[in-house]
Amino acid sequence: MPFCNVSTEKSPEHNGGTRTRIFYSRFGQGDTKVLLIIGLAATHEAWGPQIKGLTAASKPNDEDEPALAGGSCDGSDGIEICCFDNRGIGRSSIPSKRSEYSTDIMARDALALLDHLGWKKAHVFGHSMGGMIACKLAAMAPERLLSLALLNATGGGFECLPKFDRQFISLALRFLRAKTPQDRAAVDLETHYTQEYLDECFGSSTRRHHLYQVRFL
């Protein structure tokens, strides 16, 4: 399986340094490199529709197939995408339950993955918390980014804190009880759109049904 070993809280040169294993998948081939960073509690599999739309691929590349280095976007045909599970999510591991989490640390995970792949530069696309990680990555190593795209992201601060009310508690409980990415996506829609918007007619169905289909069909 494709894993990238990254340093954690302690520098690897120090005795007792520990490592985190980041699971990743690559799709497509080409000089155009795209790194997808997913949001809170989701796995790399949530990028399925975007991967299929950009590369027409439904299965990841052979793990033994070497990644094309560079990512110069010099006009060559084809797109290669890499998506991954953030530390502690999906198939990515952490050394211990006391391991630290922050967008800075996870941005360093993403940077280590770029190094592991041999990608000098890439287009970076982050969703939700992944957008916050992508912003940290852009500030940390701007020379490695060809472009930065953010979806449902926030710059942080008190403005990003949800209103703590009955609706928030209900959504949080439903999200925690969700067993599959599809179940989580159904709840996630209500954190990004109003009920009125989701219930609007869209063709022969509703916007809720359409947005759900876009993500998983």
C-alpha cells in the first residue's frame, strides 16, 4: 500500500523521534500535478467525483508505478492527482493517542507528501479544514504551489465558530453516528447550505438530492 512516512512532533534527528504514516492514492498521468486535501473526518475517497471528472479514472494507479517528477505544467497533456487521508483518519496512522494535531502540523504532512512524490510544484485544492491546511501550506512553502483553490474554507478566528444551539447539537450527533462517507455527506450538506436552499426544486428533484448525487454518483 502507498504510504508516506512523515516526522511528527519530535525532529527525526532527535533520539526517540516518532513518525506518522500518511496513506495516499494517485490517479491519472501527466505533467499537471494536483494535490487534494480533504476536510475534517473525511477520507480521500470523498474526492471521487472530482478525480473522475479531472482524470476519467475510477481506480488508483498501480502503487509500484513511479510518480512522474516535476509538475511543471508545461502544456503536456494529462493530469495526475494525489489525494490522501489526514493523520489519524482512514488508513493514515499516528504513533500514539497523545500525538499532536494542528493545521500547521498537517500542512507539514502535505509538504512531506509532495517531497515523497517528487513533485516540485503542484496545484493545491483544499476543502473545509483541508482549505485551512492548504492555506498553511501556501504560507509555509509558497514556491511549491502553482495555484491555490479553496472550497468551504475559513481563515479561522471567532467567525468560524458555529452557533451553539439545538440545530448544531443535532447535526453534531448525526455526524458522529454516521457510519459511511455517504451518511456523513448527507449531514455535511446541512452544515454548508440552508434548509430552504436544499429543499428548492432542481429539475425533477431537489438541490439536496442533486448535490448528493454530484458527490457520490
